[in-house]
Amino acid sequence: MASLDEPAAAPRLLVPILVIGLLVGVVAVLSWPAPGSRAGRSEGSRAAAPAGPPAGPPAASASHPSVLSRQEARAAGVLGEWDRRRAAAWAAGDAASLRALYVPGASAGEADVAMLEDWSARGLAVDALTTQLLAVRIVAHGPARWVLRVRDRVTGAVAAGAGLTEPLPAGATVEQRVVVRRVGTAWRVASVRPVGARS
């Protein structure tokens, strides 16, 4: 799951205005933040846009130049499944399903849900949200809590609705510290912070 505690600022869509009649609708969409990576995942945005599977395996970590370790591959799988579920929730405009991906009270989750609700209120959905997981490194892990250093980016998203279908620009590559926790049988995001940010 391309980038989980606090969301980063979402990119803004810039498109040429070819038909004056579309000006108002396009401006409304373009001025609205796009869903970002793992919160919308960092609080405030791993939430930019949510849906397909990662476009290939993540890059090897520094400690494993040619292949991911078994634990890193497992972590990549957990993130990939989480990102796919997030993309599906965004495409469906399903705030309840999106909220369930986060630990209750996580600020990243609150920001992601608020962003989804803002898009939905404008009659817009975000389809084909794809998170490319470029690298993952395990900082700490236990049976019910993992701390991961993740590098990824969001691509391929399309804003649809209100008579408009617009591809959203690919997000910048971001590196984040993501904490995931097992709740029952599911892994949920507890926090997402840019690498280097203070806790």
C-alpha cells in the first residue's frame, strides 16, 4: 500500500481549460485536494487518492540489495492489501469502510475520512487509486504491532462525477514512518508520519 499516521498535503489538479462551459466545474474539482498516499496514510493525507494493486514489487532495502527479506515481503503484503481496501473505499465513497482501516481515534484516519466526505459532498468519487510501494524497511515488529519505514507514491487516480472525468496527477514520492496494529484478524493503520518528523 503505496504510503499511515498523519496525511500529507494532497496535490492539486492542473488541467488546460478548453471549453468555457466547463470552467466552473473544473475549477471546483481542481481546487479541491486529491486523496493522498497512506493517509490521505500521513495525518493530514498515506490520503491522496485510493485503487489498484502496487505496480510491481517494492525496491530492495539497503540491507537486502537484491531481494526483500521474508519479513519485509510480509510487511509489503500487509501494506498492499491495506492500500487496495482503501482504494475500494474511496471508489465507493464508503466512509465507514475507510474508517475501519484505521485504529479508532487515529488522526490519519480522521483526516482521510474527512477528505473522502468532502469529495463525496461535491458529487465526486476517486477511482483507480494505485499506491506504488517503492521500498519498505522494518524498524520494529511484534505479534500485534509493526513500525515500518515506507517509501511510496500514489498514481493512476481519476476524479469522476458531476459530469466530469479527470485524471489526477501522480503524487510525489514520500517516505513515511507507518505504524500498523493487528485488531482481531485485520491490520489497521495507527499512525503515519513523514520520516524525520518528531513524534
